[in-house]
Amino acid sequence: MTRNRKIYFLSIVVTITIGLVSRTEFISSFITDYFGDYLYAVLFFLIFGFLFIKAQSYKIFILTLLFCCGIEFLQLYQADWINFIRSYKASRLILGNNFQWNDIISYTFGAMTGYILEIQFYSKNHK
């Protein structure tokens, strides 16, 4: 399987847009707390799929889950220098600022969604 980078790029842009909108004050806190982290994993599934166009889908799934969970566990580290980096909104969106087990669940569902959608898309369009 070889992924189409144009489709992945467009999907990345759409996912980022939806994610940023989900973080606005007009959206309920449930969506902000869980949907944003879910989309974070979907986004990184798409990014890794874009970067590694020939990798098997399950490897992209594992990489996504390891990356997202790694970022989450990094939030347990609270040194001054990394907290300074987290003080900027853009880096806080990427690195987060406090560890929560619920985020691990959201990442798992997001990575699974990316995996399932990719398998469905490529099984339909490449028979």
C-alpha cells in the first residue's frame, strides 16, 4: 500500500481546523476535554501516514499510540525549562501540561479511528 500524500495533507489541514475549533470557548468542556485529545491522535496518525507512505497501517497505529502516550507521560515531568516551553499556547497544544489517564483512552480511540478509516478506505479503493 502507498498512501496518497495529497489526501493525507488535506486530511491533516481539516483535522487541525476541527481541533482548533473544538478548543474554543463556544464548545462544551466535554468536547474540549476528550474530543480534542481524540483528534490529536487522529492527526498524528495522518502525519505519520503522510511521512511514511509505504508503512503498514498497523505500524502507523503503533507509532501513533507510542508517540501520543509518550507526550502524555512527558507531562509528568515538570522541570522549569519544559514548563517555560509549555507556557506558549502553540507548544502547550502539542505538549499539553498535565497528565490524565483519560487522555490515554482518547488517544487509543483516535489512533484506532485512523487505522480503521485507513483500512476501510484502501480496501474499498484499491481492489
